[in-house]
Amino acid sequence: MSQRRAELIQRFRRTGLGSIAAALLEGFSPLAPLGAQGLFLLQPLFGGGETWQAVAQALEDPQQLDDLAADLRGGAQHGQH
């Protein structure tokens, strides 16, 4: 896992939104590739950043999407990552 992705996951967990973000990722997974393209397009507005690029790349790959959701939940559902 990249450092930027780990920071993003920790940020969501600290705010108590990790499970909610994971549920949204899983619920909207059919739209994930579209979301990834949107993030790539809007990345300059977010200040560029490797964090958003890592998220966009995760949205493009179903396995990475599952791993990201599991990491946001704390690894409880799919095992520790």
C-alpha cells in the first residue's frame, strides 16, 4: 500500500467515516470506473496529489477497490492488508 493511500485511510478512520466510505465504495462499485475518470479529470482542482491519483487507480481495478474498502473497514471483513 502506498504511503498516500495509507494516509487517506487513516484520515477516514480517525474521523469515524471509514465504514461509511467502504460501504459507499462497495455500493457504487459498478460506477467506480466512471468515478476514477472523474478524479483524474478533477485532480488539478484537488491540488494534484498522489493521494487522489492512488484512489483513482484503485477505483479502476476491482481487486484494488475491494482491498481499499477492506482497509477502510479496518481489515475486518476481508482480512488484514
